[in-house]
Amino acid sequence: MTSPTTSPPTTQSPPTGPIVAVLAFAGIVASLMQTLVIPIIPQLPEYLNASPSDTAWAVTATLLAAAVAVPTMGRLGDMFGKRRMMLISIALLVAGSVVCALSSSIVPMIIGRGLQGLAAGLIPLGISVMRDILPPQKLSGAVAVMGASLGVGGALGLPIAAVIAEYSDWHMLFWASAVLGVVAAVLVVRVVPESPIRTGGKFDFVGAISLAIALIALLLPISKGSNWGWTDTKTIGLLVVSLVALLVWGWWELRTDKPLVDLRVSARRQVLLTNAASIVFGFAMFAQTMVFPQVIQLPEATGYGLGGSMLLSGLVMAPSGIIMMLISPFGSRLTNAQGPKTTLMLGAVVVAIGYGVGVFAMHSIWQMVMIALIIGAGTGLAYGAMPALIMSAVPPTETGAANSFNTLMRSLGTSFASAIAGVILANMTMTLGSATVPSENAFRVVMALAACSAITALIITVFLPKFRAPIAAKGSLSADDVEPELISSK
């Protein structure tokens, strides 16, 4: 029999529509930070009076900060409140945007971009809030929308940033992101209630630090390896440090009472396979970002380039983000009817088809838009299904940490895509006048690898167990699910 002290407050549930809309908006704002500076990367050395290798840290700093923040914020959200951690993440985003907007040199720009990267935990935190406060019948659709926001922000960020950079001062990019962050914070405060679910214990500082070292030591050589050299002492040394730190982290997590990431839960077949699929799917999703802008902007004299602008390449990518959001209702209905395993499998098939078509059809703008739409549709289906698979296999007190770790796995996949595609494009080249540019076959190889990655995700997904509804959905918490002292009132 359920004890009265173990049930959530019996207040009337707030309307779900505004909550989902606000959380999705916050997720889109956070994911915009990943592509915000891409249109101005060629001009950053001039803007900041720095070398291209130094200004590349404007991208790398965000990547590293996001890798550290995602699992950390997820665990802190489980402990101290997911909405509270969302607001802290947004505050860091706004602070970073203001620092960048006031920057005229490389050091404050890197600091500001790092602060923006710390907001990356917004999407998994938002998904966890949904699990805690939405009724079960609304959950799959809401999660599909929130999951898609990761790709939507990245796709829409390119054309938006390109327009601002082309028709205004580049600092306006960051003032605009600061304003969006403030709007997101106000909406979260006014619309989103705090989750009543808490987990106890102290924060796992040893686990957080060792995981941060492992991730930074892994992502630095991945992002810089093509410049440093893959056999350079720095590259190899950092990879060794990453491996050692990862082993230390795993050893510690298995021995501490309240780990940053419960590896025993993560080793469950459903969680493990979903995370594995997330890595290879992250690779597949990001490959188009490495291919489309270059093919569109390379001159027609190459024989395959389309001679377009950065703005045009951003506009070609924009439909991908839009279709991710539009496909979410279909994905949620499919998940409700057949389970998220089926939805993830369908998403992988669609993405593989998109890249398969892309291997042979990159000769006009309409073909590029068509491929982007197909890949976007598949990505939207897959990204909406992954959180549902994770939530059905973990207890409610670990939702934030588990969703954050899954998001981290996707981010690792995109990092691997950037590194591997960079190596391919740097080594399969042709000469155009005095310049060396990637050959058409190089882009085809990247597209083919992305298709193979999607097929690999499909094969992994086949071995997932039969789907179960998420543990302890709203209104069904019991003493067996959560200890009495870990439930707090809104």
C-alpha cells in the first residue's frame, strides 16, 4: 500500500502544451550555440586579430564545455531540481553571450564560448522535467518534440547566423543569443513547474572531475588532430590520458554510493544499446554539416561545386530542422502504437536512404534540399525515440543523469564525424588553380560512411529488448520507486 508521504502533491496538473513549447524553445536556444559562429569562422582571425589556429578555439571551447556540462548538470538536476539547473544553464548561456558580444580579442571570446557551451545540458534536463511532471499519455509526443530540438537548433542556427553576420555587425550574433536566453529564462520561470522528484546523497566530485579529464583529453585530439598530426606526441599523449582517466572514472563509479552515472544501470541492455546507437547515429546526423556547406560554396569550376554563398548553404540546411519538428507528432504516434524501438529503427532506415541518395545526387540545390529533408525526417524520428528508450530502463531519480549521458553519447558521435570527415576531406583532394580543395569522391565517401553509420544504428537497435513503459510515470510513484525523504513539494 502506498504511503501518503510518498506520493507527489495532488495539485491540479498544469496545461501541458505551454510547458512543452517552452522547454522545446529553451532546447533550441541551447543547440543554436553549436552553430552560432560557423558563418564567421573565416573572418574571426581578422575580427579578433588572432591566427586561424587560435580562433578555432571559439568552436573547440564550446565543444569541450558542453561535454563536461551535460553529465554534470544532469546529476545536479536529479539532486537539486531540474528546473533550477535549467535556469542556471540559461544564465551561463546569457553570460557567455554578453562576454562574446563585448569581445574584440581571442581570450574573452574563448571564455564566452565556453560559458555558452555549459548550457548544453538544457535538452536532457528538459526531457527529464517532462518525464516527472507530464501525464503518461502526453509524454511520448513531448519527448519527441524536445529530442528533435537538438537538431532543429543546429540546422536553423546556420541560416539565422548567416543573415545576421551578412547584414549586421558580427557582435549582433551574440547580443541576439543573449536576448533569446533571457526570453527562455523568463518563460521557464513563468510556465515550467519544478519537478517534485529528488535523489539524495552528495555530488560525486571525483566522478565529475575524472570524467571531465577523460572527455577533454579525448575531444581535444579529435578536434585538433588534423592540425597537430595524428601521430604527434600531443595527440597520442592526450588519448592515453583519456583512456587512463576513463578507467579511473569507471573504477570509482562502481564503488561510490551515489555515482555521477550509475554504470550498473548503464550496463542494462536497453540503456547500453541505446547509447551505442546514439554514438553512431550522432555520426550520421552530423556528416551532412561537413558536406553540404562545402559542396554548395565551392566554385562551379570544380565540376561539382554549386558556387553558392554561406547564406544559401544555411537556407538549404534550414528545411532539415523544420522537418525534424514537423515529424515529431508522427514519431510520437508511432512510439505509442509500436514502441520507440520501432521508431528508432525507422529513423535509421530513413537516414540511411537519405545519405544513400546523397552519394549520387549532389548536383543541384533542389537535390541538396531533398536530401536534407530526408535526413532531417529520419533524425527527428530517432532523436525523439532515444529518450523514451532510456527513460523506460532507469528509475525516476536518475532520469536527468541518464538522459544527459545519452546526449553526451550523441555529442561524441558528432565529434567523431567531424574528425573522420576532416581527415577524408583533407586527404582526398584536387587542385583548382593554386588552391587545393576536397574532391567529389571525398564527399561521396563521407556520405557513404554516414549511410553505413545509420545502418549500424539500425542493427544495434534490432537487439534492443521489448519496450516497457517508462518506470513510475507521473501519478504512479510508490514507496518502492522513491524513498519518502527524496520527494519534495513544488
